[in-house]
Amino acid sequence: MSTYLKCWVNGELQATLSVADRGLHYGDGLFETMAVVEGAIPFWPRHLKRLRQGCARLGIEGLTPDRVLGDEIVQVCTGQERAIAKLIVTRGTGDRGYRSPSPQGAPTRILSLAPWPDHVDRVRRTGARLRYCDTTVSRHPTLAGIKHLNRLEQVLARQEWDSDFDEGLMCDNHGLVIEGTMSNLFAVSQGAIMTPDLSQCGVAGIVRNWVMEQAQAMEIPLEIGGVDPHRLTHADEIFVTNSIIGIVPVRQLADRDYLSGTTTKKFIDQFPY
């Protein structure tokens, strides 16, 4: 049974699309998962910017103008106290084969609304329990940073546990921690924060970028680089981020327990929702 409240395809209230859509055949597209809070999406400009950057990277042309997308977002969010909006953009329909249609037709946009998940309030209150995943993240600098539709690595990683943990950390084939299956990672050591380098793989999250901006504004030292499990074991604090959970302290990773410390709290206190 679907958990979606409503779905719009190319601006029309419906839940069907062409079987020739390249998003279905090849994962040829991008998506944004966004928090709806009190009838609006707090980070909508950031989501839109990342979406357009991803379209440019993949060469998806003809995305709907900002004004039209904004109007559709307003329509979806109006009257919603808390919900999740998801916007998918594919290259549209095409014939068989990997080669992009020439000329390209109009992209397909799918906008859906889903209920706010119950677990968000719990993990914000209690902290998250994390594990390491056996499934790794492939290095692909061309796709690094963008939120493309190819998520099979995350699907396989998420199948590794049931309900004992809230999130799983994924490493690359060099053993460096890159991200969670659905979140970005920060560690705190002696008041400074570090986060994995995403130039080779991983998703550059909206809240991750917000945290880095806040760190600069609050003059908190920030390191972007290689993070291996050893560094996390010896970190003072760890927290994970995404657009739905916001900023969540980690209370357990593998065999070690962590406290939600003062540095993590500084970011939580500044977070807008």
C-alpha cells in the first residue's frame, strides 16, 4: 500500500507515467527529498539550486522555470504542518538504448507528498544508533555530489539490518567513510569538526552545506578530508544530517557510545526547524 498522500506528474494530479520514461529504464534523472514545515519548504532555494546543478551535470535540458516549480511547491505545501515532499526529474521519454534522445524532449517531473515519519522526533530526542555497512560506495567523480536516481548501493546497504539501528555508514573501496545510506556525517574532535570529502563519491547534502556555512560563521574549525573508522572511534562527538532529520547526534557507532556534546548542540540550536 502506498504511503504517498498525493502525486503530481508534470503538474497534473495523477500517479502514472509513460513506460518509456528514461528514469524507469536507466535511473536517468535526479531527485530532491524535502521537509515541509508549516506550509513551506525551509530550504527550497538550496534544493532548487542543487537540482539545477545536477541537471547541468547530466545534460538534462528544458527543466521547468523556477517560477512554475515554485508555484507547484506552494500548491503541494499549503495546509501541511509537517510532511515530506519529493521532486523527481528524469530526462523524459525516449526510444530503447542508452543514448540520449536528440533532440531532447521535455523532462518528466514527479512531485509527491508523504506523511512526516514517526522516527524523526525519536532520533532527534534520543540520538541515533549507527553501524558500518558491508556494501561500499563506488567512486565516480562525474556523479559525485549530485542526488541522481541510481541508488542501488543504498538499497543493498539498507537491507543489511532491520530495526536495531537507525542508520548505516558506507565506506568507499579504500576504506574511507563517505556517508550514511541517507545522511551525511560529521565528527567532532577537540571542538573542531570534520566531514568526509565527497569529490569522488557521495551526496553533497543540503544540511551538510548549511552546517559547513554555520561552522565558518561561528568560527568553528572545519576539516574536509579522508575519514576512516579509526578517526570516528576516537572522536568526541558524531552527528548525522539530512533534510528530514535535520541534525541528529549519534549515541552509538559499532561498539562505542557517544555523548551529544556542546559542539553538536551549537548546530542544533541554530537549525531552523
